[in-house]
Amino acid sequence: MPSTPAIETIGLAKRFNSFTAVNDLTFKVSEGEVFGLLGPNGAGKTTTIRMLACLIPPSNGSASVAGYDIAKDASKVRENVGVLTENPSLYERLTAYENMEFFAQAYGLADQSKRNARIRELLEFFDLWSRRSDRVVTFSKGMKQKLAIARALIHNPHIIFLDEPTAGLDPESAKSIRDLVERLSQQEKHTFLLCTHRLEDAERLCRRMIIINKGRGVAVGTIEELRNRVERGHVIEIALKEVDRKVVETVKRLNHILNVDTNCSSGLMRISVEDHDSVTPEVVRSVVNAGGQVLSVNVLRPSLEEAYLKLVKKEEGRGQLV
């Protein structure tokens, strides 16, 4: 029997008076998955997380988190989720340990020894144990973000909502946060819903993702599936010492070739094919046999950024594509 999704939404919607922030959103997240919620600023990502975390009620549709209905079992949902908001509020005049202690008690961790052990475990995991007695006001933004994630994990939730976890961080701190999420998903087997407009984060961390724009779902799938939505097939790029007409005509006569473009000045030949795995060896062999001097061979695919931009633009003219 298929397992219950960690998160499932069906036609989820949220309206604020006449403004619709989220409209008919449907997707599933499997247990242990890092799932991306991608979209530009104002797309409805944060509103979606707030509904799933039972911070605000939906206007329409339904959703379940950790097997609990967000409308009927809000308290159970809150017990099973940890939330990192885009601007996490820490008590900066308190130490890192005091912040963790405060939130541990707020989440009902009554046993002192277990609470201390959990705080130490998390601060060590996030490389903050040596700074446990320092006030948070002295921390860098990256350290504050680590502490905020540690705080979200204090009650050992099954599911973590991360809203723009690397926003405003320098490249080194952003990489550190991505490394931490990767470690948490692999070592502690948490399920993550990663809300971001930074495609680097999604490409590094997420196996699957949904793109939303103006509150509506644009497309959902793996990076490969999203790429296939905007481009049929693959492009084999061959750099030659010289582009020769005989070589070009030889390639055009091969089976499964969709198109051949050449740039004589740069010595590049781009060959569009349906499946590069089966065709590339034959193409390269034919080029060499026709006298072509091959300098390099690359398979070109749209980047996640290119697929994202094309899908969002396409959706704006055609409506929902999921």
C-alpha cells in the first residue's frame, strides 16, 4: 500500500478580502523528501507555508500535514512541524542557550535533563556549542540563521518549513545553510518544504519542486521533468577545428536528428536530438569518419533558471499548467 504523503494539498486557496494570494494549489510531498516551493516575490509561497503550519486558515480547499488535517487537527499539525520564517525573531539580548531553553519549554519539553541534552545536540550539530553563552546580538546573520533553524528543530518535528533560509546571506553563509539542510535530510530523515526564489538552493537541495506564480501552480516535477516542459529533446554541441560542409551533411542524414545548427566562426555545431544517450556516440563517430577534427563534445540542457523563467512566462498567458 502507498504510504501517506508527509504533505498534501488539494485545491488550497487563500483570499484576503478581494485579493487572492493562493489559488487552487495542489501538490504532494513524500516522507523524507526535500521539496521546493519556487516562485517570484509575491507568488504566494509564504502564505502557503502559513496555511500549512496552521498559522492562518485557508479560504478553500484542504491540506494534510504529517497525516493531520490542517482545519480539524491544527494542534497535532503544530506538534509535528518546525517553522523557519523569512525573518526569524530571536531574543538577541539572550544567549544562544537561553533562546533554545525558552523555546524548548514553550514546546513542552518538561524534562530538564532531556531538554539540556536536546539543546546540546542541536547546538553541536550547528557548530554553535562554543558560542552557547554569547548573546545573540553578537552573532553574524549566518549564525543567527543557524540558531533559528536549531530552534525550529528543538521539539524534533517530522516536517520542517523553511521560508527563504538563505535570504540576505553572503555566499559562504548561504552555502553553510544549504549544507546543513542536506545533512539534516540525510542524517535525521526530516521532510523539508523549502520556500525560495533562489534557484541555486532548489537545484542543490530539491529532488522535486513546484513552481507557483500569482498564487497558482505553474508546473510540478523533478528538474529534468521541468526542463522537458520547455524543450523537447537534447542538444549535442560539438566544437570542431573547422566546420566542414561534408561533416554537416553527414550528420543531417543520420536517424533521430531533429535539427543541425552551425557557427563557422566559432567552429561549433549544435545538433538537436531526442535522446542524447543513444545518439551521441553515433554522431561523434560520423563526424570523425567524415573528416571532422573534434575538440570537445557537450550535451546542453536548459538550466533550472531557464526552465523556470519560460514556464512562468508561459503560465502568465495560458493559466495553470500543473
